[in-house]
Amino acid sequence: ADSTQSSAAKLREAASRQRVLYTANVGDARIVLCRNGKALRLSYDHKGSDENEGKRIAGAGGLILNNRVNGVLAVTRALGDTYMKDLITGHPYTTETVIQPDIDEFLILACDGLWDVCSDQEAVDLIRNIKDPQAASKTLVDYALNRFSTDNLTVMIVRFDNQAVQQTVERKVEPIGVDGDPAAQRGGVSEADAIIAEQRQKLADSGELLDRVPSDIHEEEEQVDPGPELNIEAVEAARKDRKPQPPAEEVARAQQS
């Protein structure tokens, strides 16, 4: 019994030392982990071309037309797009991955402007030997442009500080970070955490906890190019089908007469 309890305690202690990477995504941006040179996808592409997502959209009363939700939107899950919220959910796909410091090298986070013209493994192979994350990001962007990608392009590379991860697992030090993070190296609080803590303290001192949006704040539509993910012709056709509403004054006069 004692040996069993001792083994269980050792297992719990080993588990507590593990560093876990949690991911969540909606839409078609993608997260790829390089593990010993192999691409491991940690996200799910929520697109109209996906069979499972197509069934979900159909079950909610929509349809997939030309791989788009109701012929308009290319993604089946998103933050925003309120005009289609009956069909487009913001519920994310999540993963939980134990970091293996001896073989886990870096993460690629990128929108579909890259993945439309590049496979997961191709992306990993292209930048595996580029240690500078910024240079690696530029390499992937340039690759996509040279392959005539027509969608928006955003790429972020996160390289693991494997030595820091290994030391944390062995309980030599407490902090954990990525390459170039001075806070993790010196065992302090990161700059982002410090800013958040400072703002929380200011709100607590002032007693002005912002739990709602003030009534004098309003949003304005940005006049920006929505990109190829939105079917402009379908949106315009839907708008033309709407009957214009008469001004309130005309309605009042009609009721009086």
C-alpha cells in the first residue's frame, strides 16, 4: 500500500511539473506546432467546405452555397458577423498539448492567406532553421506572395525557450517563457502582466469598474475592403431585397389621415 501511494504521489508530482499549451480558434486561421520537425496542427478550419460544419449549418436552418454560408461568408465560425449569428457561432475548437521540451520547437500562427498556398509541413520545413521569429515570419509571408496568394496575410512565429521549459519541468526555476522574453529569463513578471495588474489596481482604487459600455459610445462602420472571404455580390443582392422603411414622420401622417 505504501509503495502504491508513493508511486501515485510521484505521478502527481510529475504531472504538476508539466507545461501545457492551451489553444482555441474560430474561423480559418491555423495553429501549427513543430514537433521534432513534424507539423502538428492544433486548430480546426471552420469553413463551408468542411462536411461537419456544413451539417451544423444545415441543422441551424442555413445552407452551404459555393462553399459559403448562405452563399456569403466563407467561414462557419467567427467572432462578429452578427447579421448571421443564427448560423455563425463563436464557439471555439480547443486543444490541450503537453509541451515536450526536447522535441517541441516552435508554433506557427497564421491566417488562411498562407494556408491557401502552403501546407502545414511545407511551412515548418521552410522556417525550421531560421532562429529569428521575425525573419521566419517574413519568409512565410514572402513565400505566400510569391505563390500569388490573394487573401490577407498575417503570420506569427513563437519559438520555445527549451532550456527554460526543461528547467521548469525539473523544478530548477519557476518561470517559463519564449525566446527573447526577458521577464521569463530573470524570473519576473512579464510586461503584459504588469500592465494588466496596474490597470486593475487603478480601477479598484477609483471604484469605477467598467461592467457595461457607456451609452454615449457608439460604433461606426469602417469603410474597409472586406477581402475575398466575403461575397460582395451576395451581400448587395440581399440588401436590395430589403424593402426601404419610410421615415417616421410619413408613417405618423399616414396614420393621422
